[in-house]
Amino acid sequence: MRKILITGGAGFIGSHTAVELWNSGLEPIILDDLSNSSAGVIDSLEEITGKRFAFYQGDCNDRSLLEKISGEHEITGVIHFAAFKAVGESTAFPLKYYKNNVGSLLVLLDWMKEKNIKDLVFSSSCTVYGQPEVLPVTEATPRQEAESPYGNTKKICEDILVDFVKSKPGIRVISLRYFNPVGAHPSSKIGELPLGTPNNLVPFITQTAAGIRKKLTVFGDDYPTPDGSCIRDYIHVVDLADAHLRAISYLKNQAMDFYDVFNVGTGRGNSVLEVIQAFEKVSGEKLNFEIGPRRPGDVIQVWADTTKINQVLGWYPKFSLEDSMRDSWNWQKTL
Ligand SMILES: NC(=O)c1ccc[n+]([C@@H]2O[C@H](COP(=O)([O-])OP(=O)(O)OC[C@H]3O[C@@H](n4cnc5c(N)ncnc54)[C@H](O)[C@@H]3O)[C@@H](O)[C@H]2O)c1
């Protein structure tokens, strides 16, 4: 069985990816420092899959820990999720973000080269596109100057990967640019665990409906969109996990020193107000929300052109926005 190291594997997207890998005959080895997740996720993964995955609690900037892992397992590929992701915090503490997000990639690449570990899938983000002039965005859409240190770490990491592959280290890499991951595992055993006040819309919606937050504020209804609220491309986390499985499997059949990048979204944009409506419909809950002023730095609208990932990786999303809202709500209820 091919063993794949999942850094950040106890986190939101990493944990769902571990399940999809296992279901397809790959063995996840999880490395996570639990800075934004909990050890209970490893138990939940066992409940879902019936398998206790090898778990290393530690920092993927720690080279000696990586040595220990490669000493104990024959790792053939890596999916690198581990990163800090709070945009606002990254503005207040940029060095923390550069050190963790960029630093960990450098340590990993050096280790992979030395240990002859060939395949890497990297978590990038549609944030690299900023507010594109033409929609939907393709992978050829020019990247824009990042709005935050967090966004910049994703751009820098992509650039590092391009340069590294050019140096012919004997490695194959795919960067996946995620749009807006939402939803939870249909079993309701794993999902997003935002610590403190959520930065993302859907956890805010479900927490408001659950009574944890009083009210949801919609940031602006006077944008040049059909209903005036911002538009994003919401992708169910299980579909996103499946994209990682396809990417890591595809890499195995490529020549060495390969690099490519794929958008992962549904190809559809939904407005904030449409997401609220979808939530109310599937949950039967009336959401307490108000319209507030625009939030500085918000992109008006962005959604993906997914032709490339459809054609090259044979990947298509299976879940609808309503499925995502149902699974997010069920997850919130178990929390
Ligand atoms: N969720 C999103 O909206 C989104 C969108 C685009 C890209 N991404 C990227 O996808 C990746 C995963 O995001 P997520 O939503 O699952 O986040 P998450 O915070 O739930 O998961 C990240 C995991 O990495 C761990 N971690 C962080 N730094 C670490 C380190 N140095 N060593 C070991 N573990 C470490 C955290 O404890 C956490 O479990 C991140 O790279 C993120 O930037 C996320």
C-alpha cells in the first residue's frame, strides 16, 4: 500500500483527504502539531474508516521529526496542508505566517529530495487571483499582488515550487488552488473546527443558527452583482478531498520534474444571500442576519473555470451547495 504523508492531516481539508485516500487503497500517515485541530480527529478518522492511522504530533518545520517518519515508513508522496490560514492574523503577525507557511515548505522539499520522495500536492488558494478582470478564472489568469501576508505565502510557495522543479530535483508537483471549501463529512464525524470567531461565512452561519453567535452580518449588499452581495465558488470538502486523491495518483504517471496547477471549484458562483437561502431551506432554520457595510479587502466576485481539472484529472464535483449546507449543519449539531 502506497504511504502518503499528510501534513496538517488533523485539520479540516486534510482529515477529509485522509478518508478519501484510505477508501482508494492509499495509506495516510498524519503529521500535525494540533495548532488548529484536536487529537480527537484521529479517533474520528478511525470511526469512519476502521483504521487507526499513524499519527505524529509535531511541527513539519522540524526536520528531525521528518527523518523519524521516513525512518519508520516508506513515504512515496506528500500532501502538504499544514499552514496557518487566518488572513487578519497574518496582517498582524506576518513573520509567524512566513515562517510557518513558507518555512515548512522549504524543510519539506529539502527532506523529500534527500529521501527520494517524488510526489507532492500543495494547498494553494484562489486568493492568488485577487479580483480578476475576467470571470471565470482559468489557471492562466494572471495572479495579482496579494492582499495579505497569508495570500502572499501561497504565491511565494507556488513560486518556490516552480523554481525547485526547474532545478531538476527528481520531483513531481501539483498545486491545487482551492476556491471556498465548505461542508463536512456526511457521517458528521469530522468537519471544520474554527477556533474563536470564524473568518469564513459557513461556520458563521451554522454557529449563528445554533445560537453561539447572535447575528450574522452580510458585508455589503450594494456590490455590482445580481443581488448586491459578494459571490464565491463554494466547494464541498469531500469533493475537494477527492481532487487530492486524483492529483497524487496522476503524479505517479508523470515524468520527473513535473509541475502543474489546477483550480478546484464547482465552476459556479453563489452569492452570500444565496448561501443563506440554501442554508435556511435545508435546515428549516430562520437565520438572524443583517446587512452591514462592505468589509475592506473583500473581492467582489470570483469563481473557477474547472475545464482543466475536469479534462486532465477527470475530476468533477458531486455535491451541491444544498448538500454542503446540510452537511455543515449536521456537523454543527454534533458539535
Ligand atoms: N479552508 C480554506 O478556506 C482554504 C482555502 C484555500 C487554501 N487553504 C489551505 O488549505 C490548507 C488546509 O486548510 P484547512 O482549512 O484544512 O486548515 P486547518 O487549519 O483546518 O488545517 C491545517 C492543519 O495544519 C496544522 N498545522 C499548521 N501548521 C503546522 C505545522 N507547522 N506543522 C504541523 N501541522 C501544522 C494545524 O494544526 C491544522 O490541523 C492550508 O494550507 C490552507 O492555507 C484553505
